[in-house]
Amino acid sequence: MQGQSNFKYEGQKLASWYFTVAMILFGAQLLLGLVAAIQFIYPSFLYGILDFSIARMIHINALVVWMVYAMIGAVYYLLPDETGIEVVGIGIAKLLFWILTLAVTVVVLVFIFIQVGAADIKTIWFITEGREYLEAPRWADIGIVVVVLGFLANTFLTAIKGRRTGIMTVILSDMIALAGLYLAGMFFTDNISMDQYWWWWVIHLWVEATWEVMVGALAAYALIRVVGANRKVVEMWLWIEVAMLFGSGILGLGHHYFWIGTPEYWWEIGALFSALEPLPLVGMFVHVLYDWGKENGFKEKAGEDTSSNNTPALLWLVSNGFGNFLGAGVWGFFHTLPQVNIYTHGTQFTAAHGHLAFFGAYATILIAMFYMAVQGKYGIKKLRATFASKMAIFLITFGVVGMGVALTIAGYEQVLIARAQLGATWDAFFIAQNQTWMAQAMDWRLIMGVVTTVGFFYLVKDLLSISKNPKNVY
Amino acid sequence: MIEPLYIRPVIAINDFLPIFVSAAFILIFGLFYAGIVTMIKMKKMKKVYYILAYFFWGLQIYCTYFLTMTIHSQPFTVKAMIVAMIAYLSVPHIYFYLITKSEQRYEN
Amino acid sequence: MAEKKVSVWSDNRFWQRSATWVTGFASLLLIWLTFDTMGQITMGNQKDINNHITKRVPSATVINYKVEYKMNQRRGHEVPVIGGDDGKGDSLFKVKENFFGRDNYSQKEADALLHLGKLASQAKNCMDCHTLLGNGAYYAPDLTKAWLDPAWQKGGTMQAMTGKSTKEEAMAEFLQNPGKYPTHARMMPNLGITQKEAVGLVAFLKHMATIDTNGFPRGFGKIKEGVVYARSK
Ligand code: HEM
Ligand code: HEM
Ligand SMILES: [Fe+2]
């Protein structure tokens, strides 16, 4: 990397470490996603060496972990900015980073090389917990909780000592909720219904409540920094978003309790509250659009340059507004009513939604944060998009949307054949998998996955070299 | 606990595609509606376009109606959808009402 | 600065409080519902079966009984029926069925088998290829009602392939040597499942089939059998 680090604070330097690991894990996620996608087409690929279950497990665990890394990084990045002081206990914070990274490495190595264990509680403690997304063994769970507690302590002490802002208050309370919810996934039970009940507390209350609020807070920060929006107005809107997101998202949890053994009243609760879940997403979209336009209007009047001070970050921010609405909103609403969900539950539809939502709602805004860190690191006043920035955003978005469309078609076919007509048996499943539509959808998913991956390489290149762009040098 | 009676008719094969399409358009029309209201508030569009905005809201209602009927909703789902549509209609207005208030207060 | 007339609607503190109240209220409602749901999904025991009480998640001793999945007129969808039905689609808890040659597993034995099976399902990452109760991965068939799948019944393709005469034995045999019994180019990998673990897993699957999933999957096994063509490529 070129140039000297210009970070004003050690906390921001630490943030850049978190971002770096996040990018590496993002790469690993895509790589293993490609492996899994190839296995859909050529099932013998790596059969018995790195089976689909292992590839997929690493794919989605790397996804969650890179996003958690990026969120922690984002908090460390904005913490000194918001509070006006250095992160308290920065030495410990750095130590925790290394511990966490070491633990993640060990977990991944065990996933790859040991893979499965005997039906013994020891396996749960040391190899895999075997619950989708929460496969990390128990020792690692405990380690994660300890590290996160340390992280919370750092942030808390800094926030108390420094300037107190609305954004910090939201982030702090949200982080506590986020960490607390993780505990709901840390126990073993023989009762699979009970197991799934609490499993969704972690998964749903993360992605549809606490993470969304985190996105709201990061978007608020970015709007102030990148667009120059008025803090008071942005913070007020942030509180309204929190109310809408938690107001719909917490009880929207009901849309996962239709068929896991839980009582019928969840149909009504899940339908009502999750039908409201897209509303705050529309609100967030409108908000970004409005603030951007308004600030540009001000600048125009004043005869100033209307370009943003960080174009790539702004582009990713706008794609977050769209993507969140599309992936979580439209694709979520698609299958959220119980009458529809009984057919779509656990089909490629779900996978289509999972990809579009995680990407649109989270990947986008976290990448925007990466660009903000690059800007901060090299002290660039106006960061302009390069060819690579544009290729990255275009190819990644195009690739993921393409995968989403392919999976939606696959899901539709699966719903019609395996569910509505044949009744979800073993044979029904494979008959649907053998249809041409399904097979071609899987081919397209792989092709679009490759497109995404190419975009990812552009992104890496750009993050490493954008500071050298002559237009950015004064 | 008294167990309620639930009757859930099966969805006809040919109804699946219209169901998914209408579900998508509920939110897409909703986005147009909210987007146009926003553009008007930003003074990038003339006020007459409110007609267009409400037209999209109308389409949204139609899609919702279509969806709720085609999936054979229980009365409760119908109510939930009505609530959602009213929320849709009002949220952009409430939002800009609040924004103007807060801008009067915190800016200039 | 001159005090302007300010409205509560543009007051950050007002919205902060509102957000807190909304969140608090939603959380309390969720906690309350959680208590109710916990009560309803706690696993039953043999006493419930003896008293003909239908639990949403029944006792592990259901492995001693015949299990079916039938349309229930009152509920308007299929429900698991344990030990024969009473003519109206509710469980009779009477008709027994051998499970690996016995139909008299004690509560303790059945609990131990279920425990082993559930542990195995996690230790082998079943959920990362299959769905359980519809949650998991989409590479392989849903296992919610696998126990009732026509393929495993007498004359079903899977039972025939393994050469066993009961479905529990067929399933256990398949789980131990999945590579030997492919139904599709996509084969289940060998996960080192032992004989004991396989028995536990089958108990786990049989028990899962008796959970009241509000009619999911709908119309399970509408067709009794289908021909599976391997994809030639
Ligand atoms: C950014 C926000 C969101 C993310 C990241 C997200 C992600 C996911 C993922 C990964 C799953 C699959 C879980 C599994 O593996 O079983 C899922 C399931 C689901 N999501 Fe979302 N989601 C989001 C928002 C929403 C919203 C707003 C709605 C509703 C309006 C929604 C409705 C659903 C439903 C109904 C399911 C269950 C699908 C099934 O039955 O198989 N999601 N979501
Ligand atoms: C190179 C690009 C990618 C490929 C080839 C790929 C492939 C896959 C495959 C094969 C699965 C397993 C689906 C199944 O069980 O049937 C999967 C699951 C998943 N992937 Fe990807 N993926 C890619 C990129 C991404 C990205 C960018 C995201 C999000 C930011 C993502 C999020 C997910 C999620 C959330 C799931 C679990 C879905 C569920 O359980 O419903 N993937 N992916
Ligand atoms: Fe959810």
C-alpha cells in the first residue's frame, strides 16, 4: 500500500484491521460459495473431500463473521469521530482483535479438516454445533461472547468519556441487544422445536432487527460525513427508524414460527408484523434520496461543487437503499404470508431472498464503510470513483442480482413441482431438481457467482489502489 | 385452550405465478408512490404529480387485493393487509411532516 | 438565539422515548408469547400418551407406536396421528409398531435414543444439506416427515435398494453407507455414522415426524412414487 497512514486515532487504525480481515473472509465466502454452486451441477466435485455441507457451512459462516468484523470495525471507526476522543483501552482492544482472529482461524481449520464428529457433546464443544449459521463450536461461542464484552466495554467507556451523540446511543444499545441475543443460540436440547424456536431468536432478531438498526446508524453517520446532512435531523430520523424497525421486526419473528411445532397464533402475528417490515426499509430509502437531493440543492445554490466527497461510498450507500428494499423488502414479502410460505418454506426461494437480503442490506453499506476508511487513512478530501470502483459495484451487484433471479426461478419451479403437485417427498424433491428449469437456473447461478467474484477482485484492487488515483491527489 | 378452526384451501397451480408477481408489485408500486412523493417534496417534480403518486398507491391496493383473494386469506390476513396499506399511504406524509418540522427547528 | 416555537414532533428526545417504548412493548409481548409457546412445545412423556393427551411435541416413546400423517377435518390440514386414528383424524395412541424389533422402549430408553439422535444430527451437520422442519440447506430433501416418506415404506424405492425388510432398518443401513445407495447423482457423503448413531438418528426422525407442524409439508406424499432420473451431463 502506498502513502502513510493518516489516521488521526488508533481506534481508526484498529478499524482498518477489522476491515482487512472482513475482506479476506468475504473472499473466502465467495470461494466456498463457488464450490457449493459447482457441486449443485457436478455433485462429484470434491465429494468426500470437502462435501457440500462443509462448503456451504463455511460460505455462510464466513458471511456472518465478515459482517460482524466489518460492523465492529465500523464502530471503532466512527467512535473517535463521534466522541471526539481516542478509544479508551485501545491496547486491550487490539489484543481482543488478535484473540478473535486467532479463534476464527482455528474454527475454520477445524471445519475444513475435521468436519464432523461422533454423536457426543464433545463434538458440540470442540468441532461443530451443527445448527445452520451457528455451527461454531461452543468454546468459540464463549470466546466470542468474551471478546464482544470487551469490545462493548471499550465502546462504553469511550462514549461516556467523550461527546455523547444520538448515533452513539443507538449503536451502544443495539450492540448490547445484539450480543445478548447470541446467548439464545448457546444451548443444546433434544427437542428440535425448542431448538429452532431459539435458533430464530438469534438469526431473525439479528438480521431483521438489531443489524438493521446498525445499518440505520451507519447510514446516519455516512449521510452526515459523505453528504453533509444536518446531524439533528438525521438523528431524529434515526430514532423513528429504530421505532419502526423494532416495532415490526421483533414480532415479525412470528413468520418463522408457522411450521416448527409452535402454536397457530403465530400465523396472525407473523403475517401482520412482517407485512409491516418493509415499511421502515421504504423509509430508509426515501431518507437517503431526500437528504442527498437536499444537500445537493444547498450546494448548488451556494454555487459549490455538488459532487460528494466520497463517490464510491455514496454509490454503495445508494445501492444499500435500493438493495435493502429489494432483497429484504420485496423478496421478504414474497414469502412472508403463511398461505404462501407453506409452499415456499425451505426452497430455493428462501435462498434467493437470503442472497439478495444479506447483500442488499449489509454487504453494500459495509463496503461503503471500507471506502470511508480508505478515505480517512490517506486523508483524501474528495475520493472519486475510479474505473475499478465502477467495475466493482457493477459486477458485484449484477452478479448477486443475477444469482437472485436464477434462484427465484428455481424456487418457483420447486414450489410448483415438488411442493404443490408432488407433496414434498424424497422423490418429489429429486424430480424437481432434475427439471431443465432447475438445472439451468443452477448453471446461471454459477455463472453469476463467477461474475460476482470478478467484481470482488476489482473491489480488492480498488480498495488497495484508489488512493493512488491522480484525481484524488491534491 | 380452545383450538380455533382453520380452513386453508389449496392454491391452484396456475395461481402461483400471479401470486408472486402481485406480491412483488405491491412493494414496487409502493416504492414508486413513496419515490414520487419524495421528489415532489424535494421540488424536483410539480405538485400535479401527486395524481400519479396516488395512482401508484391505487395499483398497490389492487395488487394487495388480488394477492389476498388469490391466496384465500382468512379474515385476519385481510385486516393485516388493510393495516399495511393504510400505513403505506400515510408513512411518507408523516415522514415529510416531521422532516419539515425538524428542519424548521434545527436549520437556518 | 431567540426561542422559536418548537413542536414535540421535532423533538429528538420525544422520538428517543417513543423508540424505547415501542421496543420495550414489542419485547414484552414477545417474551409473554414465548412463555406461552414454551408451555405448548415442551416435550410430552408417556403419561400424556397413556392419558390420550396430544402434545405438539410428543414423548420420545412415540417410537413404540404406528405413526401416520392424515387430514384432520377440524384443523383443516394434515396432522400427525399416533397409534391409529379415532375416525376424526385425532390420535388414538393404541396401535403399536415395532422399532428395531421392539415396541416396549421405556421412557428412559426412548429419551436416550432421541438424545443420541439429536446429537448425531448436529455432530454430522445434517442441516447443512437437508432441511429439518423446513430450515437448513436446500441440497437434499426435507427430513421433517422423512419417516413417513413412501420411498422408505414396504415396496418403496429406498427400502428395496437397501434390501432390508423394515423401514427403520433400511434407514439405518442407508445412513451408515449412503454412498452405496445412490438415488441421484447427488449422493449423501459418508459421515462416519455408527450403527448406534444410526439407530438414534432414526428415532430422532421418527419423533420429528410426530411433531405437529400445522400442516407442513402440505399434501405430503400426494404421489406415492415417482421415477427419479439421474441428470446426464
Ligand atoms: C436485511 C434483512 C434480512 C435478511 C438479511 C434476511 C435473511 C434471511 C435468510 C438468510 C433467511 C433464510 C434462513 C434459513 O437459512 O433458513 C430468511 C428467511 C426468511 N425471511 Fe428474511 N431476511 C431479511 C429480511 C426479511 C424481511 C423484511 C422479511 C419479510 C418481509 C423476511 C422474510 C423472511 C421469511 C418469511 C423467511 C423464511 C423463509 C422460509 O420459510 O424458508 N426477511 N431471511
Ligand atoms: C460467488 C458468489 C456466490 C455463490 C456461488 C454462492 C452460492 C451459494 C450456495 C450454493 C448456497 C447454498 C444454497 C443451498 O443450500 O441450496 C449459498 C447459500 C447462501 N449464500 Fe451464497 N453464494 C455466493 C455469494 C453470496 C453472497 C455475496 C451472499 C451475501 C452477501 C451470500 C449469502 C448466502 C446466504 C445467506 C446463504 C444461505 C441461504 C439460506 O439458507 O436460505 N452468498 N450460496
Ligand atoms: Fe425473519
